[in-house]
Amino acid sequence: MENTNQIEDGKSTETKKFSPEEFLITPARTFEDLMLGEIFRAPSRTLTDAHAAAFQTVSCDNHPVHYDAEWAKKHGHSAPVVHGLQVLAFTAPGATLFPHFIGEVFISFLSLSCTFLKEVHAGDTLYPALEIIDLETKDGKGVVETAATIYNQRGELVLDGRHKYLLRTQNTNK
């Protein structure tokens, strides 16, 4: 049986064949379609002790600053500190719609860097975003640089970073 969808157009009905290649969350864009200043936000997230414990298990980072409230206080912290790499993980492009826009032309994630500006603790709500800050053509391919930022519920910038991605351009051979 052929997969078809019935599309109603006013009074007439036409049959269109289903195509997995056309089943996109958002219309695909090319490198040339991207614009400086575009912002791709990830959903906000309130961190809990369970998030920190899960990351501790995955990372094997067992430093007491991350789970021992008394040790953290004794060493100048108000509470156990969420792992920095866990905070950085909230800038993952896949948490935004950005990879859905560029999925058809994406080649690779080239690099990332960041500076941790404020401690993050269980109970903090994080607001991550990626903003396109540079678009460069290099060797026939497109390089996109984004500013990766995370603010907390108090409006404080807790992480400032950069991501770079390599994309096919319209002139790039697939």
C-alpha cells in the first residue's frame, strides 16, 4: 500500500505521496540563509540535586564541592556547585532548533570555548541561547560562530562562550 496523505484544498482533495526527506521540524536553510544576530534559545531549566547526581555518575567527577554541602560551605561556597561541564552542556545546539535549520548542510561541530562567570547551584534556573555572531566562507565552506550564553533567574550571566560549526555552502559539492 502506498503511503499518501489527503490534503484538503477548499473544495478539492488531492493525494500527495509521503516523503521522509521532506519530513522536517522546520524548513531547511542553507548557510547563505543564516543572518548575524539570529538567536536560538533552549528551554529554561531549573536544576535539582538529581541533575547534579546524574551528571556526577556520568562524568565520574566525585569532588566534594559538587555534593557535600558542609565541605562546600567550609571552602567558601554557599551550596554544592553544579559541575561546570554540566552547565556547559546546556549550550548543546540540539537543545535549540538551530540543528534543525542547518541539518541538511551541517558538516561538523568545529570548536567550543567558554568562561564560567558565576557559580550555579541546585534550584537555579538556567536560560541558554546561541546567537550567530560571525558567518565566514572558508575554503568553499561556511563557518558559523555563535555566542553561547547562559543566564540565571536573577539575570546574571553565568556562562559566556563560543561555538563554531562547519556547513556546506551552495557552492560546496556534497
